[in-house]
Amino acid sequence: MAYSLKNYICIITGGTGSLGKEVVRQFVMSGAKVVTNYRDEKKFANLKEFCGNPDNLTGIRSDMISEGSVRDFFQEFSKQHQRLDVFIHTTGGFWMDGEIGETSLEKWDLMMNLNLNSTFLGTREAFVIMKKQCSGKIFTVAARSAVELPGGQGAYAVSKAGVIALTEILAKEGKQYDIHANAILPSIIDTPANRKSMPDADYSKWVAPKEIAVLLAHLSQAEVQVLSQTALKIYGKA
């Protein structure tokens, strides 16, 4: 299903990842001008090919867990574009870490940086732009684990729970500026990496990245004005 996002200007982080590339393609197909970050030139070239080498897709080299790099990304974006309609942060990572008592600070910090700190850095800069223009939509990616808090996923679950809390605060602070902020909470996303790590799982119960991309395109439309401060559970058949 295609939605019309013609003339929209969007930032989608993590565009070279399994979820990000589907979101990028959906938005490009819907007519939006999409800017994504990348760290690997080859991966960005593959993304462009995946999307059909469209003119409405551009990339800026950036590491979303580096404050300086994120600020440079947004400065370059602002040179090219006068506004930001939608910001979608798909950057993140997963680690099955065992019990808290066995979790190293290194692994804990890894999850906080990849998931929570990257979301903070990206949404902070997007919020500044949207506040000036008094409009905009922000979408973050949390996880089912963030609300169920299962044992054995402590660092990951806590980092994603922080994403939900951060997004709710953004929604509250953005209300007076007509900024909407929502978090999506997928269960297990059907990606090659997840299939490799869980070869005996029932993939039919997982959520396809394309389904998430279509939902985000729908929610990004200007006609959808009633949704903010929401944690959307996307659990599929699980």
C-alpha cells in the first residue's frame, strides 16, 4: 500500500539496516524526500539500489552515537532543507546478555549507546528544528521487551524502556509546538540477523519490516493528527 507523502522532508536514521531500508524505500515510494545517515559508502550504495536509485534519497555520513557527528549531520541537513516534517529513528541494536549479575559495564554501555543515547541525540536535534517551525512528527523504535522486561535481556530491555520514556517526554514537551512523538514496540522483527540467531523459531509469527514501514508511512500523513505520546505495540502473531 502506498501513501502520498509528496513534498514531505524526512530524516530516517539507520537507513542501511534491515528495518531502516524498508522504511526508507516505503517513504521514497510515497514521494517523500528522504535523508538518511550512513557510515559505509558501499552499504549506502546498496540502499540506493534497493530503492531503485531514486532522486529523492540522499545520504550524509554520520555516526548516530557520536554527539559531534550527529550535530554535523543536522547542520548539513539544514543547509539542504528548510524544514523537517518527519523524523524516524531506526538506529539500534540487540544483545542477549544473560543475567544482570553477569552483565559487563562494556555491554551495558553498548546497549545504552546504540539504543537510548542515539535516540536522545537524534530526537534532540530534530526537536530543535521542529520547535522553530511549530510542527513535526517523531517516531522512535522501542521493543516489546521494554514493557515486559524479561530476564536475560536486562541491558537491552532497560535501554528500550528508556526510549519509551524519552519519547513520552518529547510528546509532552512538543504539544505546545504541534510536535507529535510516538514510539513503536515491535516484538521480533523478521530480519536475516534474527533468523540466524534463532534458527528454530516460527518466523510466521514475527513482524515483517515492510509492515512496520507501511504503518509509519500512514501515521506520517498530515491527516493523522490525533496520535501522540503513544507506545504502539506491534506484536504480529506472537
